Amino acid sequence: MIQLHRYREVQEFKNQVEPLLSKNEVLHNLALGILHSLNESSKPNFMGVILKDSRAALVLLQTHPKQIILSQIQKLTEGELSEAAELLQEIDVPGLVGERQTALYLSQKLAALKNQEASLKMDQRIYQLDKVKKAVDANGVLVKARLEHLPLVTEWIWEFMGTIGEPVSKEQAVKTGEAFIKAERLFLWEVNGKYVSIANATRPTTHNITINFVYTPREERKKGYASSCVSTLSQLMLDSGFQTTSLYTDMTNPTPNKIYMEIGYEHVADSALVLFHEKK
């Protein structure tokens, strides 16, 4: 029997789902990392669990205006996912991000029920690292970003968001940069006195932390800077007490996938972001 249980209180939701998600911190790093940042005054757009025979099967969390995070606790058959879609059709679901096969099937069923179209926005791979394998370029050094770096950080965040198809305003880029710098986990790769690459560590959970916003400006690419930056930052996070680091890559771009595997990252799962829109 498939059921949907909705939650209104953040703490009750956290108490129910954190132990389930924590059994695989890397796979569920997106939902877990966001949950860890929420407090009792937080107001997520949606919190819910799809139950199979009264046991959690899918955890649903929305704090982003365009997507609900879908975390798979136990595998559902296509028939059970179809039942789940029927339960979700009364909810405003702008998009789904989660385990690829589940997200794609559920979104197709949901789109049909709502007379909408579902389009694949991102095809991603989730990687995990527990040991850095590749030696770093000795010429560079990792520098923690400070407020004096904000103009450069802002420019690179603005460029990065444009390259991944999620453009933001300069004002939004400034706010993001300030938040990253304040969190003290944004780092620049410096070579011969010049900053050439950037990476951020985010969404810490008990044993894992995620690396994101990896960016090198066009004129500095193909020199190994991003690899050195990510490798050094990953080692720094392991040295600070995390057992693993994780990251997402664009499945359609073989270059970063190859680079990260050389560093020591191993493929854990595939993830898809699907957005819903009205039929044209």
C-alpha cells in the first residue's frame, strides 16, 4: 500500500527522516545537507514521505522554488511509483531532483496526470572520495576566500551560473559570494600570485561534505588548475575530520568526470533534475 504523509513541523520531519538518510550520506547528501541547515523557524515549501506498507520509501523536501528533492530509501516498482504520482498530483511540483531512474519515471507519470510536459534539465553523476590519489601541482596554493576577494568571487559565481544554464543577477552573485565567504569554506587556487580557479565546500553532514562551484575562467583552463584546487580542498576536508567528500558532475561532459576520477572520486549514483511546464 502506497501512502503520502505530509509534515508541517521541521523538527518532526528531521526526527523521522534524518536517521534514514544518514545510512547513506553521500547518496542523500543534498537532502541531508539542507536538513542540517534548517531550524524550527525554517519554512520549507514542502516536506513529506511516500510510504510503502507504512515504511518510508521516498523522502520529499522542497526549499528551492523550482525543485523537490527526491531521496529514495527503498526501491519502488513502476506500479508503486505510478501510485505515488497519483498521490503527488494535488501538490505543486515544479520539478524533481533525485536518483535518475526514479526521478525520470515518476516525473513522466506525474506530467501525464497533470497534463504537463516534463523536461530533463540536468543529467548528473554523484561521486564520492575517501582518499586523494593524485599528487597536486606544487606551484599552486589553496587560499581561503576573504571579503577582499568578493569582487572576483562575484564575477566567477556569475560566470559559473551562466555556464550551467542557471543565470543569476550580479546582485544575487554578490549575496551568494558573501554567504560562501562567511561560511569559510570557499577557496581560491593561487599560482604565482594570481587566482586561477575556485571551489567551495558545502552541506556538511556527520561524515561527508560536498564540493561544488568548481570554476576556472576560460583563459586559465586546460592547465590542471581545477584538478589541483579540488584535490587540495578534498584533502583539506578529509584532514578536518570528514570521512568522505562528494560532488556532482555533468554526465554529458566527459572531461570533469575523467579529472575527478583521477583525483580519486568514485561513481556512486546517477541523478536527474526534471522540470515541469505547461504543454505548448
